[in-house]
Amino acid sequence: MTPAEVPKYDYIDALRGLAVLGVVSVHTTQLVRPASAGLQTLATAGGSGVQLFYLASALTLFLSLATRKSTERNSTLKFFIRRYFRIAPLFYVSVLAYGFFYGLAPRHWAPTGIDWQDIGLTVLFLHGWHPETINSVVPGGWSIAVEMTFYLLVPWLFRTLINLRATLAALFVCLFTSYAGSELLARVLQGAYSPEHQYLVKAFSSFWIFAQAPVFICGILVFHLSRRFREGNRQTAYLLLILSHGLFLLIAFRLVPASVLLPQHVLFAFSFILLALSLHHFPVPLYVNRFTILVGKLSFSIYLVHWLVLEILRPWLAKYLYAKGDFSSLVCFALVLVPSLGLSLITHRFIETPGIDLGRFIIDRIARTTLPATR
């Protein structure tokens, strides 16, 4: 197997598809709220799709590194090149697009407006280290900041978390350090912001990498667990799927209370461990199908473009779907999702794919220049 021949897993694409569908659902229901409390609760829980993204990302990267580790030279450098060119091209286009659309005026996540420092930090993927840049230049950009920071740690984590025992220990330690770090950060920042801007401190302390780190460890846990069991066991798959759904619903309806060491987003990640293991055992067609796989392949584009679609459609949606109701909320979801899918097909084809190809070209050049001389 050459370094380029990394196995593709449909169930991981499906997980990404489910994740972005959840993210779109929570944002559309914020505009047109369901009438029933149950549907509103489930839609709100869709926000945990970001954590499902993180879990799928950690799982994918460890699977990729496990395949390449014995066949690829300069693997760490090539890893960073792949990740940069996978994320940066579309993200930079998003910086320009949303800068043009929103301008530099003050907004919810940037009460004093956007300046060149904010844009510079965002372009360097350092926006995840300041409350007024983490989510201000690109809507939802906080998750990209966290993801890119995680990438910096992946080669070290891959060498360190080499088995299930080490990963469980890391998760235990990470839960404590996540809580302590976020609490310390919040106390430090509270004095720097006025009472009306304390929401920035609260959001930042839950957005930043320290708060989200346990979720990535959950993805690494899935990697080690999946390697211990054979695929194709339907009974095990359906049992894990039922357990995953049950835990998810208990968390969503707050029947499993969160705590300082186990916040709600980490609890959701635990349910996603069961979901991922279930689909690893057997790709249940309800979840792993052409639609979810396609949405998963386009998930990065959908995540970045659906905000723009939502803003463009907002006046029309507010006019014609103003009444709160379950049907109106579902219609709003469909009206945002469909054009987001269409636009994502374009951005994936003309921005994401060329960026990935450029990364591969650079890696190929590096490989050629480092090949040992032959007689």
C-alpha cells in the first residue's frame, strides 16, 4: 500500500453528514421555532453536531496516521500540509465572503467591531485564543480554530496515546484540566469585560480548545476500541445504536444531568462513541446511505456556507414562516439545507478539491526531493 492509499470509511462520512445536519437544524430553529417542546429540544441538541465533527475528525486522523506511519517519510510535515490545504482555501474564501457581507461594523461576537488584527489572527488560525475573534470574522469560526489547534497536537497524541489504557487515562486527566483551565480563564477574563459583555467570557470559556479537548480524546478512544472488534456484527451494532440513542435522548432532555467535570457537550460525545462504534460494526442503512455520505463529504462546505444562505433567506423566511410551528420549522430547515447543498457542491468542486490537490502536489514534490539516490 502506498501512502496515498488510505482506506475510506463510508460510516465516518455519514457521521459527518449527521453532524452538519444537526448544526443546520439548530440554527434554522433559532429563526423559526418549533411549537412542540420535544422538537425544540431535539433541534437544540443538534448543536452537539460540532462535537460529532470533532470525534469523527480524531478518529479519521488516527486511522490515516496508522495506515501511513510505516510507509511514509516526513510523515509529520506531510500531515500538516494535508490538513492546512484541506481547511485553509475554503476558510480564506469565507473570510473574504463574510467580510464583504457583514463588513467591519460591531456585531454580537465583536462589540467594538472588526479590525485588521482580528482578520490577521483569523487568517493565521489563532482566532481561537481571544474572546472577540474566536467567532466574529467567520460565523461558526470558533470550531475551525479549535480543530486547527487540535491538528498541532495530533502527531504527538498519536505517539503518546498508543493504546486504550493510555487514552482512558488521558481522558480522565483531560476532564480535570479542561474544567480547571476553563474556570481559571473565566475568572481572569471577567474583570476585563463589562457586565453587558460577560456573555463573551462565558462563550469563550466553553468554545476554546481546553473545553473541547475531551471530545477529541473520545474520538481517539473510538479508534482504539474499533481496532479491538471485527466489523460486520449486526447484533452488536444495533445494540450499540439503541444505547447511543437512549443516552442521547437522556442528555438532550436533561435526564442525565451535566456537571462541572462532565459538561453537556462531553456527555453528548459519550453517546457519539456508541454511535460511531455501532456504525463501525455495521453501517446501518438508516444512517449510512447515499444521502448522509454525500452530505458528509460536503460537510465542511455546508458548515461554512449555510450561515450565508440563512442570512440571505432570513427576510423571506421571517415574512412567510413567521408563525412558530413544527411544520414551519421543518420547512425552514429544508429551505436552508437545499441551497446550502447546492452551493456546497460548487465550493467543494472549485475550492476544496483544488486545495486538496495542491497539498498533494506539494507532498509529491517533497517526496521526490527526499527519495534516496539510486544507481
